[in-house]
Amino acid sequence: MAKTPRHNQKSMQRLLEAAGWTLTVGGKHVVKMTKPGHRPITLPHDKGGGGYPVGLSMAIMRQAGLRGGDG
């Protein structure tokens, strides 16, 4: 099984922008990304500085359509 890289708010924002998502509301604490035909995705602030938990990263990528199925 491939290891999922540890993402933070900024790296996840870059990943979504590369997939066609656009930033609609941005700030230090909450970033909202939108794409026509999809529900908006909210990227929370990375509180500990160590990146998002793996489950959260996978859930965001699944919601964005970057990862198929349940994992």
C-alpha cells in the first residue's frame, strides 16, 4: 500500500488548485475552495504545525475527486 504524504493547509490548497479548484474565501485560519459541479471544500488551519492527520487528507482528496472509492 502506498504511503499518503502528510499535507498541511498550504500544500492541500496547491494540490486542489492544480486540479482546477479556485480559492473563494481565504484567510489564515480557514480556506474555502470551489469548483463548478462540486460542493465547496473547507480547508481548516493546521493547528499543530505537523500537518493534517492522514484520514483528513484522504477525506479532502476523496471529496475533491482526486481519490476514488473509500480509500
